[in-house]
Amino acid sequence: MESASEMVPFPLLPTPIESNYRASTIPYRFPSDNPRKPTPTEIAWIDLFLNSIPSFKKRAESDPTVPDAAVRAEKFAQRYFEILEDFKKDPESHGGPPDAILLCRIREQILRELGFRDIFKKVKDEENAKAISLFADVVLLNDAIEDGGKRVENLVRGIFAGNIFDLGSAQLAEIFSKDGMSFLASCQNLVPRPWVIDDLDTFKLKWSKKSWKKAIIFVDNSGADIILGILPFARELLRRGTQVVLAANDLPSINDVTYPELIEIMSKLKDEHGQLMGVDTSNLLLANSGNDLPVIDLSRVSEELAYLASDADLVILEGMGRGIETNLYAQFKCDSLKIGMVKHPEVAQFLGGRLYDCVFKYNEVLS
């Protein structure tokens, strides 16, 4: 179930894309592995998706837009469980061998086939309302920091704190349903630097000397992530004269913000003069990425986004799905930033870091 518009390769990937780009970061298997036998990595990741079934089932059961939601949620849980178990017996079943993109795609397909459009809608709306009410305070705190380097570091910490709101992680979904998340406490409680990938000092130095003409930001979750993390950072880029394109999912997936939701959020945050807390937003564009998963394969994006991105000189991929589990090692024809929090033990182990560690990977292309 993909976007209605034509899908094309992201124009800032080096060509030929087939030999220069691979979406998935973690290799689940190598050519020497037996195609009929699952690898230990495949088993670990299949188990991770198996563990997420109860929280998805619970969300689906309480979807008020779907008749007999409980019955259908049970069907979803059973069908997805069976497919994941099949992968353990034969990695090549169901279009495998499996990787993060395929495992996400199958989960979304089953939900959609059973009539579930957006099982996280209620929690996304609640979190967006909560975050909108805090937006002005967060921006004022950032604006009060006079030192440019310290301000950009504070904005980056805000992106990490916002990125904690992720209902695709079974542990976080549980914590979240207990007591929600305090944004400012999260900012203070990030794991100490140096992070597992930590190019922040290099980036701060570039920030003080360089300005970008156009930035494409692939955004992640609803709520604090987009509103208190990404938007204050995007506003700072606008203030420095950068044109900013926020690229959001076409269709709902977990608690990721969608393009229509992003339009609605912006209409609530802008004042009657079209300003975002005193900053002109005529240089802020919202785009539909054409994506429908919490991960992204950049060999397929919407034509609209490809058109907008062709002259960008900075690409930012935010969140664990888009910036770590996929695209961490992707090369671009321009400067790039991958920024996200590590929320699965399997990712922490692969990177040699801690759970809830931070990834801040900056690559500069020397022209």
C-alpha cells in the first residue's frame, strides 16, 4: 500500500544507486549464509517484532473506527505471529530473507488488510495537543541562550528528548502508557556524552562558520518529537536564512507523524501573520515523502519530494527507523546528518553502545 504518486529515487543519492546505496543498516545475513537457515541476527530481529505484537494488538483492539476491532486485532496478532514463525523456519518464505523494511511492511499490510488505518491516532492526537501547549516555553528557553554553540547543542538535545516518544519500542510503549513522558526531564536525562556516534562538536564548529541554503528533514514521530524537537531546530535554521523542507510519511505507521497531520500541527502553531514565534515561515515547506513505514528506503520517494530536494545542500534523517536502522551509512551528494536515539537492545549491540544512547552522525561533502 504505497503513495498514489509516482515513486522515484531520492536525487541526492550517488548513482548508480544499485551499487552505491543500501537502505538497511544492519546486515541480517551475508552471501555465505545458508539461504534456508535463519541467521542469529534474523532470529533476534524476528523476536523483536514478535515482542511488539501485544502492544500493537492492544492499540488495534481499542480503535473506535473499526467495527469488531477486538476480533480483527486478534486476527492481526495471529497472522503476524504465524508469518514471523514461518521466517524462523524458512527465511525465504513471504518474500524474504527478512530485514527491518520487510518486517515492518508485512505488519502494516496485515493491519491495513484487516481495516485498521491508524491504530495510534488517539495517542498521536493527545500527544500533539500536549506538545503544542509546551511549544512556546521550549522555544523561549532556547532563544534565551545567547551563545550560538550552546543554543544549537540545546536544540539537538531537544531532538533526542522528543525522539524518546516512540511506541514502536515495546519497552517505551509500556513506560509511556504508565506515566507519559516529561520533555524537559528527558532533555536533562540523556545518556552522557560522548554518545555512541558523536559528531556534535564538529557540527557545532560548522554551524558557526557555515550556512546551508536548503535543508531536507525526514521527520519521525508525532507529539514531542516533531513539535518540541524538530520544529524549534527547523525554526533556528529558518532564522539563519536556510529554506527548510519537512518530509513526512504519506500513510500512518506506528506513531509517526503523517503529512496531513503535519499541515494541521503547523496551522495551530503559526500566528495570524504566518510566523512561528516571531520567525517568518515563508521558507518552510511541508512535503509528502511517499513513505508508509517507520523506516525508509530512499530509492523510492515521492516525485514531489524528489523535485524539492534536487537543490538541497543538507539532508537530515531523524529517528531510529530512518536515521539508524536504515540509512545510517547512506552517502549523499551533499552534507548529511543522521540523528536518533537507540531504542532497541539489538541496535545498541550492533553499534557497541548503550540502550537509549544517542547517534549524531554528521558527514560533510567537500565541494
